[in-house]
Amino acid sequence: MRKNLSIALILLMVATYNCKKAPDAEKAEVSPEKESTEMAKPAGQPLKLDTTKSVIKWIGTKVTGRHNGIVKIKEGEVIVDGDKITGGSFVLDMTTIQDQSLEGELKQKLETHLKDTDFFEVSKFPEAKFVITSVEPQAEANQYKITGNLTMKDITKGISFTANINKNETKQPVSATANFNIDRQLWNIIYKGKADDLISNEINLDLDLKTAL
């Protein structure tokens, strides 16, 4: 019995050591949720996102490799005051989460698992949401530090990450991109995977947002 436990422990340690890392990307800064009472209503006018062209790509890694896919955006907007972005938000339709690394039965099986209680539990939490609380210009052209509240599985955490925002000739935002990693455990996504095929806690998110201009 002890020998079997020792072998299992060794396998677990090896799997943990060899677990592939998430893509080399900025790690989002995480902070407590910014309470609504602290959030002043942003000045400006809403500009809708083009949900047919906007998407969020994801990458998850494990010992034996990685999976990647997309989640569709249900709705969203940015608040624009002159040439400044003062706020905004977007809603993710978690029921649309797709894997793009597999085909056929394996693809269907993974997508079903991602939607189940081990991961995003979409029957109970069909949406995720991000609400911008501040946008700070950085030294590099078109680069901004975005801070906001990310809600998944009814858990909200403040996160900050770098985004590149492109504007047209009238200084209106036409697109935004960002690539960063988050720790899924902070949103109660704690499934570890199989003992010999552990899943990384970091998920890579690649945002590609376009406005309806």
C-alpha cells in the first residue's frame, strides 16, 4: 500500500514539474473588486462593439500539451469623451466557448467538459463580464493600461493589463488588442486535471475588439 502511494506521489510530482507553462505573456495584475460606490459614472457617449468581428481567444496548457479556442462576445461598448476613452464593458457568452485544437468527438467532449462544473459551469453562469474602471495612456504610442472588474462564476476581481488601442482620423477608437494571463483559481475554476496530466492554473486570453464604426 505504501509503495503504491509513493509511486503515485512521485508521478504527481513529476507531472507538476513538467506541466507546460502558459504562453509567455503579461500576467494581469489582480486586485480586490472596485466597489460600485467608488466608481464614478464615466463621462462621454457609448460606442458599441461590433460583436460579429470581436472575439476573445484562449489557451490552456497541461502536461501533455495545450488547447486553444474562442469565446464570443454577446454585447459591449466603450465610453468616449472627445478623444479619450473613459469607460466601457463587454459581456462574454460562455455558452459559446469553443475548442479549435481538436476535431470530431474529442472536440465535442472537451467543449462539454469546459461547460460543465469542473470548469465554467455555464448552465449556472452563462455569462462573464468585464467593466472598465480606468484607462491610462502609457509612454508607447497607442498603448494603455486598462483596469477593470472581471466577473466569472459570480466572482469579481479587479485586473489590470496593457492594451493597444487604434483610433481613426477623428481620434475615435476602432480596435483594441491585448494579450495576458490570469490565474483561473481566483475565479473558482479549480479542476486540476488527471494526476499524470495536470492543467496549468494560468489561462492565456487574447482580446481582439472592434467598434461598430
